[in-house]
Amino acid sequence: MIHYFDDIVQPGVTSTRDPLINQRVGVFPNPANDQLNFDFRGTNPSTMVISDLTGRQIFQQRGITSNTLDISGFAPGVYFVTLRDKDNQIISTKKVIKQ
């Protein structure tokens, strides 16, 4: 039997205020090669931060204007995508795999 663990807690990252909001945000494909697509499903993120497994921030974007992100320059590995609202509250943190 295979078990998948998607709700990984990263040190220093708090959970969302409403766990249902986290479930409404979609990131695909996962794993991804060159591009990530986002389905914000009614949320309104203003900042996106991508960090690696050590917590090192490798990408940040303020003023999100697109539902896609080019990740072709990222090294293969596991990353966390954290979306925050205008009050800097975490909307969602998703684990993504770059092939």
C-alpha cells in the first residue's frame, strides 16, 4: 500500500486560519516540469513565496497577476508554495515537486 503525505508542516510556517481555504487552492500539475498552474478558487492571494525543504526562500512575487508560473529554471526537488493575502496572512501552503 502506498501512503502520500501532503500536509507537511514546515518549521516556522503557521497553518492557515481556515483549513477549508487551503483545500480550495489548487496547484497543478504536480509533479511539474516547466510550469505550475494555480486555481485560486475565489481566494485573493497578494504574495507568493516558494521555498525549498530547508526553508530557504528561492522565489517571491508580490501582486499576483497570473495563474501560471515558469519553474523551468528551478532545480529538481521538493518545494513549498505559500500564498498570503493582503494582510500577510497565509492562505495556503502547498508542496510541489519539480522534476
